[in-house]
Amino acid sequence: MRRRLEETGEATAFQIRHGRLPLAGLEELSPVLDELARQGGVGSPEQFRPIVRAARATQAVRRSLERAEGPHLADRRSRLPALDALLAEAAKLFGADGLLRDDASPELTAIRGRLRRRRGEVSRTLERLLDSRRDAFGDAVVVLRNDRYCLPVLASARGRVPGIVHDRSGSGQTVFVEPMEVIEPNNDLALLAAEERREIERLLRKFGDLVLSRAKLRQSRLIVQLVNLGEDPHDLALRRTATGARTYMTPKVSPGEDRSISFRLYPGRYALWCTIADHRARGMRATLIVTK
């Protein structure tokens, strides 16, 4: 009770001198994090938005509590996580609108650049077709059907625009045709879109792993679960960085499977890595610090 009264006194004095703590953005994240864990760390930008807001608020509170003079508020500050790495990665990935930035990675920049150029080429080709056969079209517009760029052709003029029919209007007077001239360019766009989806998933998975990761733990009995969401087999080795320390290992885990091991951790620094092939050299390693 005495400690709580002292802490309340410190908080009151702090508020009088420095104002209220910047708590805007903090919210209960357990449901969001649980869902992210169930998805293997792969979330959407919308799912990460409240997490990033809460991380920014946490950092703001940490900075504000640097001015705390009493031991209790200083202790509170020391227990708040430092989220600089998480926020730095979020700034690289997400724009002010919360969506993934075009320059989130060099690969994504290149893919989206090729997509824009190819879309421009397809658009110019279709516009030339519209100008050259205007009386064959119901409307002078380019439309998307089944993620393919098409033109609205009058049903009576269907034979004048060779291509693949993707849809028909409700009245039946218009068919949506992918002209022969843009079939291959549309194929290129489909392949580029698939590349974009894979790169976006990779970036969001990496960020999700960072959100769910914990670089520090208190000593306790631990259950380590390795979930393999990739395309190659993996395992996980864990060893304290001390002479003669025991190495704990999961069995080899095939894609789509998971394995668990349980053991007690004692204070110290632990290395984690995948022992298969050159996976460790390719970056599949981490460090875990265990405190008292």
C-alpha cells in the first residue's frame, strides 16, 4: 500500500510539472496479436495499424518519463519495451495512409515500376483500338474483367474485335472482350501482379515476425514451437553462449508442419539458428537474452 501511495504521489507531481502522459494511441492489442500469431505473423497493413499506433504511443511515454525524478516512475519507464527497431521498420514499410509504400523494398519498387509501365502500354493500345473502331463499342472506356483489361463491344459487332470474351452485360447488348492485341501484355501484368503479391507477403511476414518476436525473456520453463510456413524443411537449435552448454534442438520440420520442445532457461545469452544446409549463413539465426 505504501508503495502505491508513493507512486501515486510521484505521478501527481509529474503531472503538475510536465502535464499528462501522451497516452493517445494506446489500446488493447491482445486480440490483434493473437490473430496475427494464428496467421503465422502474416497480417494486412490494416492489422498492423493499431500495433504501430500503440508502439508510437509507448515510445512517447518512454520519452516523457525520462523527466521523472522519483524511483517508482523511473522503474515504470525501465519496464517499457524499447521499440525503436519496430518503428524504424514500420516507417520504411508504411506510408502516412497506413498502406505499403512503393519503396518498401528495392524489389517492390522494381515490380511496381514495371507494372506501371506495362499498364501504360496496355492502356495506349486499347485507346488506339477505341479510336480506330469506335462504332463497334458501347462505351469508349477500358474496363477490368477477371483482372484483365477489356473493351465493351456491342454484341452486334462482336466479330469485328477478335479476342477473348470475359463477360456480358445484364441487357446482353454488350460483351466485354480482351482484344488479341493485349492478351500477352495482360499475361505479363498477371505475372507481375503475382510477383507483387509474393513480395508484399514477404515484407508483411517479416514485419509480423518482428512484432511477435521477443529478444528478452525472464528465466522460466519455456516451450519453443517451430512452425514451418515456408517451402523448405527447417529445424531450430538453441544454445547458451557458454563453454560446455547443452544444445537444444527441434526435429526437422517439413513445410506446413510444426514441432515443439520444452526446457528451462537460465539467465544468459542464447543463440538460435537453423542447422540445415547453409540456412544459418543465409540469416536464419537470432539471439535471445534471458534475465533474472
